[in-house]
Amino acid sequence: MSIETSEKPVVNRAKFATGLGVLTATLGSAVGLGNIWKFPYLAGSNGGAAFLLVYIVCMLLIGIPVMISELTMGRAARSNAIATMQKLAPKKQPWWLIGAAGVISAFLIMAFYSEVAAWVFAYIFKAIQGGILSTDPEVTTGAFNGLVTNPGSSLIWQWIDLAVVGFIILLGVNKGIEGATKRLMPILLALLILVGVRSITLPGAGEGLEFLFKPDFSKLTAATFLVAMGLAFFKLSVGMGTMITYGSYFRDDQDIPGTAIRVAFSDLAVSLLAGIAIFPAVFAFGYEPNSGPSLLFLTIPSVFASMPLGNFFMVIFFLLTAIASIGAQISLVEVPVAFLEEKFNMSRKMATLTTIIGIALFGSLAALSSSTLADVKVFGMTFFDLFDYTTSNILLPLGGLFIAIFISWVWGYKKIENAISNNGSLSNQRVIKILYWSLLVVTPILITIVLLNGLKIIQ
Ligand code: PFF
């Protein structure tokens, strides 16, 4: 089915036909550049295995409970994020602000996410031309820097990416994209496994695996916890209402906790595979694990350079990464589009165009962050870093915090129980109890502590 987020009367609202459809659509939003680009570079800059462990704890105690909450609320209200909060909250209480913050988050994430997708698009093209296949850090670093320091190509590739995303939404072929993602995801996995196998058989690869899997807890700081928690939100697309919208399409008999857990673990598997593909290569070829956002674009060409048919596989690799990124971007763009349609009564076409043009304008600040605007810093960060930091480390955790508080304190146990057990037809009482207590106490307290500590409000 196609994901259409405009507000519809309950009876007309489309639903996913099958459980598998639900799983792949939800996974389509979760899996993206977060796994292949962001996870490896954050793990690389924050101490490797110790970071991975903290990330997994955040996923279990924060990410999954918030995801279940969003899906449950969306299904109960069968509306987009803002309208869901309005429907479920007591009159006159401003819980809809969570939805409004989500619209801003989606916009800010798209501003920098579309630029990373732009680099992926540019790399497909560069790979086809054959100039970047090299194990020499000087060559690969030169190629990446050449791209990001060029304002023209940074902007043009971003516009190409946004045009592709906009066209897919406008043509209403989301259905096609979901179908394609379903078929292409296994190929991306197979390719990641292939790259991983090559990477771990490189001379000196052991050091990379040790970096990723042997924790050194002395590397953990308050900032590490904040970044790991931010990644858990970003990865699972939660804290901003995306999953509320997806939940609104779930069938009444869909097992929400089971789906959320499956999505989270499949998503983790993709991130781990990306890590296994990248870290051995980091050490084998002498890159710095803390190279930052360039890490993927430096190491992957080096692994492919050490493989038969490397250039061919590299083209496919970046192509599939681009497709995975488009699935995630569609779910992001849907948030402001649904809002504009609903709030200003815009047609879907108008709402999509407005959103895409807005992102292109605002996104140019992120696109030019390594060139024209490299010296413009806000709170010591370029626009690219600022958009990334404020969404993952502030807005999404705050969204998650209020969602957890809302569902457990305001909505309450009885409603959660009815909604998640499908009015008693699923026997998942134990899961519901654990979830309820987690949302009531554990999740909000953890988010608050990590936020206050990580932002240095308390030390
Ligand atoms: N989860 C996506 C990724 O990891 O690439 C990014 C994302 C998509 C974040 C949708 C938030 C969202 F609402």
C-alpha cells in the first residue's frame, strides 16, 4: 500500500494488508544512512565497543519503548502525529506540541540528511567513472574533500536527491518504492556481508574487530551517553512522530511490541554489518577511526579496491545505499507534508513542493558547511553539525521523553493495555506490564539524566 498521511475519516483510512508489509515499511524508515554512514562514524569517534554497548542499552530501554508507544498511539487515533496528540490528549492540554516539534525535527534532519544522500549520489557517479577506487588514504581523502569543498557539486547533488524524493512522493509511487526496498534490502545485506568478509580478511583487520567488539569503558564520557541515546532515537525514527503516522496504518490485530522488537534488532544487525565492513578497513589501511562524517566515504572505496570486480560492486553498493536512504527520506518528508495538508488545507502536490523547496533552501546551509560557510559557526558548530546535533541530541530525546510521559501518566495503564492487547485478544500481559513500568519510570528518568548530563546542565 502507499503511505498517505493526509487526515482521512477513520473508515477510509488505508491499512497495511499483511504483517510483513508492516515490518518492511517500518524497517524502510529505520534503515538508512543512520546504519551505513552515521553508526560507524559515531562509534569510531566515541570509543568503539563501549559506545556500541551503551547504544544497545539505549535501544532496549529507550528506543523500543518509545517506538511501541508511538505505534500504539498512532493506531489508536488513526491520524498523523499532531492530530493524534489532539485526539488522545485531554482538552486544552498542549500535547500537540510534541507533534509540532516533530515537524521541525523532520525538517532539520532532512536539511543535513539530504546532503549525506547527495554524497552517496555523487559517489555512484564517481564510481561509474572509476576514479575513486584506491587503498591509498591520500587518494580517497582527496576525492571526498574535493566533493564537499566544492559548493556547486554539494548543492547540485543535494537538489538531485531532493528531486528524486519529491518525484517519488508526487507520483504516488511510494508503493513501488516499498516493493523495491523489500526486494533490494536483502541484496544490500548480501553486499554488506561480502564487504564485511573482505574487510575482516585484510591484513591487520583484527584490530578493527577488537575496536568494535572489545569494550574499553575508560572511553565513556557524559557526551558518549548523549550521542548513543541520540543515535538510538535517530536510528529507530522515533521521538518525532514518524512512527505515530506508521502506527495509524497498522491493522488492529497487528502485534505492536513484537513488530517493534523485530524492527529494532534487524536494524541493529544492519548497523553491525556496516561496522564489520568498515572498522577492519580503517585499521588495515591506516585511517583514523575518528575521521567523522567522511569515514564511510574513505574506507569503502579502499575495501572495494582490494576485491575482484571492486568497481562494479562499489557502484551497486552506493546505489543500494542511495535507495535505502530514499526510503528513510520519504518517511521524513511525510511529516511536514502531512502537517501542511492538514493545517493549511493544501493539496498533496502543493504540500510536497513547499516542503521540498523549503528543505532545499534550508538544506543549502548544511550543503555549504564544508565550503562557503565552513567558517560560519553557531555554538561552535557548522550548520551541518548544528542540525544533526540539535535533532538527535535534543529534540528527539525531548520528544521521546514527553511521549513516554504522555502515554504512561496521561493516557494510563488501562488504555495502553486495551490498545496493545487488541482489546484482550492477544495474551501479552507480561510484556505490557514491563512496558508500562518502563515508560512510567525507567525511560523518562534515563532520558532526563542523559540529557541533563550530556548537555552539561548537571554534572
Ligand atoms: N532512521 C533513519 C536512518 O537511520 O537513516 C533516519 C530517520 C528517518 C530519522 C525517519 C528519523 C525519521 F523520522
